Amino acid sequence: MNRVRQQDFGTPESTSTDIVRVEIDGLPATVPAGTTIMRAARESGIDVPKLCATDSLKPFGSCRMCLVEIEGRKGYPASCTTPVEDGMKIRTQTSDLARLRRNVMELYISDHPLDCLTCSANGDCELQDMAGAVGLRDVRYGFDGANPLSSEVDASNPYFQFDATVNETGTFAFTWYFL
């Protein structure tokens, strides 16, 4: 069965009637006010790497893959949580951004068991796709990944215990026991 993938712009559409003009990677873009940088870029045909962003959820910027540079601003804001502003000049592809994205992905991969060839999601895995998209070829931290299913209960906190085991339905679940 073939699945047709619909384009996911990464963040919900803005309903504003006010128009904002920005420049993304040197290309002019006109979008409704309140549109995120990620969505403005995607609507302009520019893909910004992402793991946690989707049209169907309010953006929360946790994966840090969609970092961008904004002319005149310090730091690297997440494009999924940053709304465009009139006159903004945005860069989505620079050597600094590429390095930051590879480093972030390297940390994700280091805590993920790499059994890709035997995994049922092989070839349809967002993590695999994104690792390739950011050019990750080597991982300094090893490829073993953490296996929380074999972890012992963590009772180091005096107020709760953490037990990462499989629940009765066979799915992974975190259980917090408050003492």
C-alpha cells in the first residue's frame, strides 16, 4: 500500500490578515503576520530541519534542529517558535547552523540504539532522515544508545523514585512514584 505524504509546514497557519515581508536565504517572502519563520520558509520552498514541529501542534521548540540566524540578533532562535517580523532577514543554511544541527543530532543518536537495519521503521524513520539531512556521519559518543528498559529504579531523589520499565500493554512508559 502506498502512502501519500502531505506536506507538513511544521507549524499551524496564521489567520492574520496583516502581511509581513521578510527575506529568507536571500529570497523575498510575503506571509501573514504571526507566521513562524519555519512555516514562512517552507511556504517559500525552503526546508528547515525539524523533529518536533508539526502543523497539528502548537510549536514548542524542544528539538533545537530548526535553529536559524536572524540578521542583527544574537543567538540562534528556533524557527518553529519565532514569528516573522516585517523586514526580518533570516538565514536557514550557514556553516554555524550546520555544525550546531550536527552536534544536536549527534547527541540524539548517541542515546538511541542504532538497530536501524532490523528496525521496522527502517526507511521510514524521521530520526534516520534527519541524521542524513544534517550530514551526520560520525558520532563521538558511541553508537550503543541507552536502554532504559534494563535500568534500575533510580531512588536518588528523596521525594520520588523513577522506574523506566515496560507497562502491561508492552509499551515503554515512565512511572514516577511520589513518596
